[in-house]
Amino acid sequence: MSSRTRQRRRTAFLVAGALLPLPVLAACGSSSEGTPAATAVPQDVGASSRGGLRESGTLRWAIDAVPATLNTFQSDADAATDRVAGAVLPALFTLDQRGRPQRNPDYLAAADVIEREPKQVVSYRLNKSAVWTDGRKLGVEDFTAQWQALRGKDRAFWTARNAGYERIQKIEKGAAAGEVRVTFAKPYTDWRSLFSPLYPRSVMGTANSFNDGARGTLQATAGPFALRNKGRSEVTLVRNPKWWGDKAQLDKVVFAAVPRDQRTAALAAGRLDVAEVDRNGVEKIHAASKGKNAQTIPKSEQGAAGTQATAARVRRAEATLRGFTVRKSLEPAYTQLALNGSAGPLADERVRRAVARAIDRKAIAKAVLGPVDLPGQALGSHLMMVGQQGYQDNSSALGGQDTEAAQALLSSAGWREGGGLAGEKGPQARLDRGDHEDRAGKGGKARPADVRTLQKDGKPLALRFVLPTGPGTEPLRTAGERISRMLQKVGIRTQITKVGDDSYFKDHIASGDYDLALWSWPASAYPATDARPIFAKPQPAPDGSLIVEQNYTRVGTDHIDQLFDQAISELDPSASRALVRRADARIWAAAGSIPLYQRPQLVAVRSNLANVGAFGFATPRYQDIGFKK
């Protein structure tokens, strides 16, 4: 499969505050398959009945940037693309708070597997009222066009997500009006993930319309909102006059491109109604609500007239911020410590396991989540989040924090005490000089490191730890510096390299130029499908290079691949989830990825808005978002 045809549904996160989270955790260890192993933080959206809302208003919602494309199946699609698609295009299945797919009655009267042998056949019965904005009914031609574009056989279509579509054998009309029958060549447990969003035939029908036609506009849509235009700094949606479901409460939704480090100022200026914010933004909103001065007057504006004018501006900003509420939850995404197993000390599984056993994951989670008043608990799965159906803490396959166990693993791998840093002698050898930025205690005096330095073949055990810089990445650096100190206690040096956000992923993670790194993965309601390329065993290419798909740690096993393959083909949902949990245990044991915590989701919402905020796993219901009467 070419790079263009690899799936995109899961993309690594690296954004402002980007390592904060959503659904919250409470205790580890799972009993029954269907019971969450911990208490999840519920979504926080200011829920209100539609009857209590006005049927008017414009909502301004911050996004990182105007999407490069409105086609979610292209490689440069992003979260903003998905946000727009969710409001204007059909989603046959939506997700509830536990990440479970639910049939969307606005589009489907029914959807079931009607045959399993000799082939899996799914029958979709479409809502008879469902129409595109051009007046045409949703139908089999839309399903067929999307399948043909995404099945991966026509390389003229620049697709980035094909999983599941390549398993379809044929699509045809059913016996009843509005019925679409999909026959699979191979069983596919995640069939509910397909055709969401569903694009019209006018987008999917030709390579030209797929590749270029949907980048700036959509010829037809079928959601509670319709696309008015995509400009340079915002995307505007308006109420769809042809919508057959519950009428949208809002007249208009404007997705405005506002960088994360500028959002608090935009909120204070009254230019936004909804925006994800970082810890600093949360603190300013809370300070304003308590009547505390959340802003200082710049020195350049101090002095008689300037001070008075600026003080007035600050008071207005704080008054505006008092009109916002911060909605919190844990998002379905997690931050991990990645260990590059392709070369160097970490190519040895014992060293990777030692790194994992040296880390106190709960302490790291508390350091990141505690300051924003979210439960600081470590995550126990790579594939399911707390509160998600089927979640189970599988970290015991690797083991918890244990300094002695970590040291024993390093010793068995041949790393022995070397008496200090290479090239240093005497008491100063006990100082890890320059490797950490916060080694100073009170009074600014450096603290000696109570550790040994391990060596093998005359070389110290030193790992390159790559961390990002830029707005919102402070949680990553906080976690990274704590990890460095923890590793130092077992004799592992870390050489921290801080790089800009623009090159962090491309030049270091994707290329494998790191030993340790931190980034986040979104979770999925369909882990059997979506997680496989992240943990698949890298395969050699004909030219001698390594095909890693999305497995940037380069750590994988045949057994893990087999478990994913079995889970994808198992039509019994409970049995499929059991296979996913087994795969997760083997991923833990391989120690290429160490989950740390779910990311916080912190959303500033105007206080008179309802049904919007920190959604968690649940799919937003755009027609229910509105201003209170």
C-alpha cells in the first residue's frame, strides 16, 4: 500500500496544551467485559432541552486553522475538517459517551448484519426523508462511489484512509425502497465505521472531484447545517433549509481560525463563543470570575493617560471573561512515552522494559492533570480509554514502577555501574550537568544526583529525549523532565533536545531521529481497525528501507499483528473486544509505547450557551447547540 493510501483516522497530536485530556479515570482492574475498569469523567456540555433555547443566533467557534480540505479522507484533513463534516454531512452511526456506535435515525431506519455465511452482508435502510441539498435522495450510488474511491485499487484517488472499504466485495440495491446491501469479501467487525461521513456522488465519483473538488467547497451536503463558504480565516455554516430532522437552534456557525496562544485574548475581546484553551486560559477565566485582576498593564502603556486607558481595557476584558464557563472532561486521546526500538540501547527489550519500570506513571499524570482539577490517574490501555466499553487495565503485562526490577533488567542487558559520567572524575561525576533544566533546588543551588551512571563497552547509557517547544506544549515538557529524573535514579542519562513544533514530528518522530519522545494518539471507537497500523510490526521494503506505517516506535511482533487480524474479522463484538485486550497486553509487554495519561479537554464556553463544550467520546449534536432563552 502506498503512502497515499494508508489510513488517516488516527493522527498524532501535538498542539497547544496538546497533552491534556478527556474522560477521567478512577481505579484500575476490570471485572466484566462490559464494565469500565474505572470511573470516567462524564462529558461537560451544559446540557439543556431544546425547549429552553432560542431559535436564532450566531456561534463563533475557534479552530486551529482553516482546513486545507473539506474531504476527511485526504491526508491533509485535520480536526477542523472533521468538525465541519460533522455538521454538514451524514454520519450513519454516532458515538455515545462510552464510545459505542449508535444508529443515527436521521439517516438510518435500520442497519444490520443480515447474513454471515457464506459472506457477511449488511443491510442499510435509509431514512426516506434524507436528501442532499441539491434535492437528490441519499442512495446506493453514493455508497458505491465512496467505496470505489476508497477501496485502494484506483491510485488516481489520493486517499489517506481505506480501512474496511477494501474488504467490500459489492454494493447493490436491496429489495425494499431505500435499502442498500453491502457484501464483504472478508468479515469485518467494524462495519459501523464505514460511510461516516458519507459524501455525495458528486465528490466521490471521479478522481478530480475527490482530489481537488472538495478542497474549498462541497457541491451538496446533508446535515442540519449547510456550507456557506470557506474563507481565508473562517468557515461559515448556515441552517440547512432542506434539513428534515430537528431544526437547528442556531442560524449560523462560524469556525474561526485562532491560534491557541491567542484564544484567551480573543475570548476577552468578545470575538469567540467557544474555544479549547490551555491551563493559562483556564486560570485567567477563573481569576476573572472571582474578581481578581487576571491581567497586568504592560510597562509600555504605564504612565498617566496610558495607564488609565489600559486599566479600562483590562477591566472590560475581565468583565467579558466573567461571562465564560470552563467545561472540563478527559478527551478520548492519551499521551505516551515512545521508545524507539530500531537501534541503540532501546533495541534491547530488557532496556525498554527497564525504562518503563523506572517511571511512576501516576505521579506524571497527577503533575499534568492535578493543576486543572482532573483526577491524576495513569491510563492502563493503549487501545481503549477509561469509560469506554471494554476498557481494561492491562499494564500488569509489563509491571508497575519498581526501581529494583528496572536495575535488574539493565544488569541482565549488560549495563553495569561505570563510576560516573564519561570523562568526569570525583564528586562532580554525581552531577548530571546540563542534561536537565530544573536540577536547581531552593536558592538556585544544584542538587547532586543520587544515582549511578551505567556503562557498557565503555559507553554510558544515555538516551536522546526529544521534546517540543511552542505554545501549549508545557505539559509535555513537565512530563519529560519528570521522566528524566526518574530514569536518572536507575542510572540512565537523558540528553534532552527541544525542537520547534513545526519540525518535531516530521524531522524527528516520523524519521526515527530520537530515543525517547512524547506525543499523543487519539483513541477510537474502532480500535481493531484504527490501532493496527500504529502497532503493526515494521516490514522490510524491496529497497531495504523499513515500512513502519504509523508505528513510529518501530517495535512490533507477529503475535500482535495476528491478534489484530483476528479481532478485525470477528463478528461477535464481545469476542472482538477480548482479542483487542489481548493485543493490548502484548503491546505493553513489548514496551515500545508507555501510556501515561488521558489528555484533558478544557473548553471555554459562553455561559448562556447549551449543549456544547467538552464532549468526550460523544458525537456533537449540532442541531441542539444554542443560546438559552
